[in-house]
Amino acid sequence: KRMSVLVEDLLLLARLDEHRPLQTLPTDLSAVAHDAVTDARAVEPGRPIALAAPTPVMVRGDAARLRQVVDNLLRNVRVHTPAGTPATVAVTVVDGSARLSVTDSGPGIDPQHLGHVFDRFWRRDHSRTRATGGAGLGLAIVAALVEAHGGTVTADNTPTGGARFTVVLPLVS
């Protein structure tokens, strides 16, 4: 099962490397975030996950792939922060672009690692076993999918120490 997921992830990255176009339609990024947060709360009911997406924010996108972006970012919170650590998903419009952020209240990302978090097969803790960590493809997939949508993704630490991932996508014109 794990090998199947790994192969699917590698095939997705290969397709994106070939610049195969996604099936894009006007998509409400707020609705995508809402669905992902609802599912994440069901997966880990003890973790408070706030959603700040009060209005529709329309982007041209593949809803399933955008959902995969949010799911991967929320999985990252589950894997890299202690159980019960709060997180927030926010969808806003800033400077004429859609902005989705996933912020946690965990320990943050070591500054020396910030430049590598989107690298393929890179893992923060190389001593992690297959039972406790993935193959290091989740954030690489996030970066590739966001780029395929004409956007950018960044990672940084908040002033209070948690990690924040920010996805910026073009709005539907």
C-alpha cells in the first residue's frame, strides 16, 4: 500500500514536470479549504483547526489537486507538531491574488531547513522511520501543484514560533 502511494506521487510529479495541463475551472478556494479542514478535524478530533475563509475566493484550478495541496499542508501539521497543537487555515484576497495560509502553533521550522522543505525526498529528520514519516514528497507535490496553477508557495516561521505555509494563486479574471 505504501509503495503504491509512493509510485502515484512520483507519477504525479513526473506529469507535472512534463508540464501537462491540469483540468482547470473556476474553483472556490474557500470551499476547498473548508472541505479539507472538515476532513482533518475528523482524522484528528483532538487538534483544534480554525478556518478563516468567510467569503468565496475564486481561482482557476483543478479542485481535486488544490484539495491535495491543502490536505498535504494539514498532514504536515499533524506529522510535525505535537498532538493537540492548534492550526489555522485562512483564505483571503491580498493585492489582487488569492492567498491560502496554513499556520500552526508548533515548534516551527529550523531556519537552516527552510530552504529545503519543498525539495523532493528531503526530510527534516533523517532518522525517521517509514512508520513515522513519509518519503519526503508531500511538500514537493504541494510546490509542483501550486506552480502548475500559476502560483507560488512559501514557508516561514511566525513571530510566535510556529510554521506558516502560504500559497498565492491568481484569481479568476
